[in-house]
Amino acid sequence: MLIDDFNNTIDTWINELQHYSFEKLIIRPGEESWSLGQVYMHIINETKWYIGQIEICLSNNENASGQMKEGGKIIFANNSFPDLKIKGDVLTAANMPQPTNKEELQKELQSLKLRMSVLWNEIVTSKFIGKTTHPGNGYFNAREWFQHAEMHLLHHLRQKKRIDDFFMI
């Protein structure tokens, strides 16, 4: 069930946070790399945006006939993003904020977990079939946005592993 997958994945992020000092969270492994704290900020901010998309989908039937693009269909069929490093102006280390403290990250993650649990209950009972547009993959409904949120968290666990590997050197 999608809610169990999401909860397991966000719990991984929540539990792993305890293994780092704040000082370690804000160390960037390289000039072009995010710190682990920046990765946390990114997953929090993106999940909030996905929540907004879910809420829109659950409020109307707009774009119900919108189609997902082929790339999106592949991602969902694999239940995974490709293992690629995505680069772009918005995603540069200079543009990604650092957290102000660990407690902020912990609180935000717990809040996301709670909100997604409430939204899951709305998804399974909703009569609305609205869709909103993903910037690269076409139209997603509420359930697809929910799944996408979990896939995004999983995708960044790979990045977290690369940062952890840097610290072990």
C-alpha cells in the first residue's frame, strides 16, 4: 500500500537524521555538491509542493483526461526514478538553502508524514479525479503525486549514500 511505503521511506529519513551533528549536516562534499542538510531541505520543499498538487487534484475534476508522458509512465512502471544526477540552475548548491538546525528538519519531516497520512485517507475516499501537470512528465492524479513523492524520497537516498561515502573517506 502506498501509505506504508511512504511512511517507511520518510521514517528512514527521520531516523537517519539522528546520526549526524548539525555541523556535519551542513558540510558540502564539493563545490558543486549539496550538503546533506540541503538534501533534507530539498526533499521537504518538494514534498510540500507535491502535497499542494495532491490537494488540488482532490478538490476538482479538472484535467481528468490529461495524459502522462512516456517518461512518466516508465518511472511509475519501475516505481523508481532513473539513477541520474540532475543538474540545473535551480538545483545548484548555491541556490539550495541550508537548514537552520536539526530540530527544524525533524519537525518538518514529522509534519510531512502526518499530512501525507491524512491525504492518503482523502485519496482513497475522494470522488474527485482531477489532475495537475508535472513539469516534465505530463498529468498526474492525486494517487500518482503521492507515489511520486515517495519515489522522490527514495531517489535522494542514493544521493545521501554518496554523501555518506564521502564522509567515510
